[in-house]
Amino acid sequence: MVDGHGAIVLANAEVERLFGYSRTELIGQTVEMLMPDRFRRHHPALRDDYFVNPEVRLAGRELFGGRKDGSEFSVEIALSPVETDDGLFVLAAINDITERKRLEETKEKLTKNLEESNVELQQFAYIASHDLQTPLRSIAGFAQFLQMENQDKLDEQANKHIERIVENAKRMQTLINDLLEYSRVDSRVRPFAATNLDEVFDEVTNAMIAEIEDSHGVVTRDDLPTVTGDRSQLHQLLQNLIGNGLKYHGDARPKVHVSAEKNGSEWMIAVSDNGIGIDPKHHKRIFEIFRRLHTQDAFPGTGIGLAVCQRIVQRHGGKICIESKPDEGSTFRFTIPTQKVI
Amino acid sequence: MANELRGSRHAEILLVEDNRDDVTLTREGFKQSSLMINLHHVEHGEACMAFLRKEGEYADAPTPDLILLDLNMPVMDGREVLAELVADENLKHLPVVVLTTSTDNQDVLKMYKLRCNAYATKPVDFNQFLHVIQGIADFWFTVVVLPPSND
């Protein structure tokens, strides 16, 4: 506490600890002794102004404190005028914000690093898409060109070998594209907006009409909520899950149903199918990138779908899990917080 | 008068492409076309601009009827070429088809914003690639009316 002349009249143990002076050294001295040298000269005028028009001032501005040993540290100071019989005093509450500032700086630095590595990742993804695919086109192209030019000279075996070359080049291209898609979940993002999942469901099932008809499947839904998220990613999420439900089916006609329930502060969306199911011992691994449980002949694919799903759900602050047993169908559940703070 | 190619003369195409294999495959693609085509080739954007402006070794180069432009090239890439083309009063009328590996949405959008006339990607499968080349040749030399030639 400081009087109208700037003299310290009261100081607590915290002030002693922060500034390194004892209370006896402080009392009676002007408050400028607690500041770094460079601020001392101008402060009395500011202090006088304050006393002319005293009002509560909340902490917020970053200021500097000066210790007895001459060192400086960052502080925040709140001021409250105190009217007494002996006149006007000002009570100053001083907060050491060194640690907070250090954390803020660390956070800023980490954010900057993250932004940089995100840009690098996007560049990497672009280079991967272009530079890795160009040689593939040469491999497949020249193999097919060879085949075309030498039709009458090649036997069945040779033609088959060329087909293998082309097939594998195409598969490699698919893998590269899938890897890109996976990397883009986090690197190419749109801001979150209110997204009506009923509409997204309708868009998805319209886009998948050929797949649904080919598999003679039925895709249905309950009423779905409006959630906060990235519409195109939620579209992809539903499409991958519904697509899996249609794809991994046994003899029965595939049925996929999407439902939702509110669970505290989050929505839980479930995509259930009547397909071949997954042994619980594989449940953890199915979300890994390029992880597959079937041969290309049984069910073709690269093993990217669920990895992308998991990444999308994580970006939305939710979790994804599976409940399934062989021959008993599968239910994929994912959560989306009702209020996602970004 | 509009540029009437059918039977009157060869179509002149400028292929701007740094990858030799792609040049060979594209050349083969056009060979299989029934149209009479002269395929000229430069390896990067700077050479492309010199060709179009008939500078240096390209003093006698014809004005192409169509430019096939790759995107990612050394020295000067396809984006820079198109930006410079559309800013040049003498060259901006030349039809440009972007022919690239990139399926990147942002590339597609950017090139259309720069007013390319079409954007096509090169498929890995040679038969599909031939189909693309054939489609480009058919459309540009039998369907559309090209700008009149000054040559």
C-alpha cells in the first residue's frame, strides 16, 4: 500500500519474497524502488496523475519489477484506491508473471514450429504426388507400349508379365494417392461450421448410389444431429464407414444403419452393418494405416479408409471405436463434442 | 478467317514438358492419331516463351495451334508460363491445355483462374493416356474453331 506521496506504508511477505527487500527496508521508501532504473524517473508524475483521478485498475498490462539485486522480472499490477481517515492510499496487488510469460513464449514457439512443419508436410505431399507418380507412368507406359508394338512376337506368358507390371504400377499409384489423402486430413483443413448430418448422410448415399445398387444393399438412418465440424471431412468419414459396411458382407444382403445418441457433452454416431464382422483380436489394428485383414482377391483395397476415419474423428476432438464379432456384423461408433472450441 | 485445319495443313502443337519419357509417350500417342500433326517440344517454360516469341534458335518456329503445358518443370514452370502468356497481348489468344500429373484441386483451380482452356491429367495406364491424347487431338483439331493464324 502506497500513500499520496508514493511512500510504501504496508508490504506483505510476498513482496519481500518477490523483490528481495525486507519489510523494514521497504516501509517509508517510495514505490519507485521496486522498478527497474529506466522507469524510475518518469513514474512519480504518473503516480501523481493517478492520485488526481484514482480508480480501480485491473491487472492486464505487462510491467516490469526490479529486485534488490538489480535483476528484472515481468509483473502484472492491479490498483485499488483506498479512502481512509488519513487520506487516500493505493493498494497495489503485484503478480509475478515470469512463468506465465515463459509458457506463452514456449507455446508461441511450438505453434510456429507446428505451422512450419505443416507447410513442409503439404510440400512433401505435393512432391510425393507428382515426383513419385511420374516414374510409375513411365514404367507402366513403356511396358504397355512394348506390348502394343510387339503384339505378334509376345506369347501369353509375356503378355501376362506385362500385365503384372502395369497392375503393380497402378497399385503403387493408388497407395501414393491414399497416403496423400491421409496426410491431407490435418494439413488441408477448412474451418469448422454447423453441419447437419442428415444432409451429409443424404449426400453420401447419393454419391454412393452405384455401390449401393451393385451390392444390393440397404442404407438407412435415424434422425441425425447437427454438429460442429468440417463438412467435407464428415462426408468422407460417413462415406468410408458406410462403404466398409457395404463392402465386407457375407451371403446376406448388406444392411447399413446410421444412428445417433447424445451422451453428456458429446454426440455418439453409430454405423452398424450385418457384414462379416471382425475378430476382437484385430480391433486395435484396423485403424492403422495400410493395415489389411484380407487378401486383394477376397476384398480389394489399400487399408486407408479407417485410418483416415480415425484421423478425421481425432481432428474433431472425438474418438472412434468398433464393436464386432466374426459373423455378427460390426458397429463403428465415433463421438463428436457438442461444443468444439477451436 | 477462322483457322481451318482439316486437310489443309499440319496442326502445330507445342509440347512443354521436362520429362523425356512423357515426351516419347505423348509423341507415340499423337502418331496413332489419324490427324496430321507436327509436335514441337521444349523442355521448360523459358524455352516455351522463346519459342512463342520466335527468339534465338526459335526464329523460324511456327506459331502453334495448341500448347500442351506441363505444370512442374525446372527453370520456369507451367504456372509462370500461363501467367506470362495471358499478360502478353500477342500470345494470349493461343489455346493452352494443361497436361500434368497433378490432380491437386488447387492446381486445377489456379490454372483455370489463369484462363487455361482445359486441364487434363496424365493417367498411369498407357491405353488411358492414349485416350486422353486422342481426345485432345480430336477436340482441338476437328471440333473447335481455332483463332486465325498470323503465319
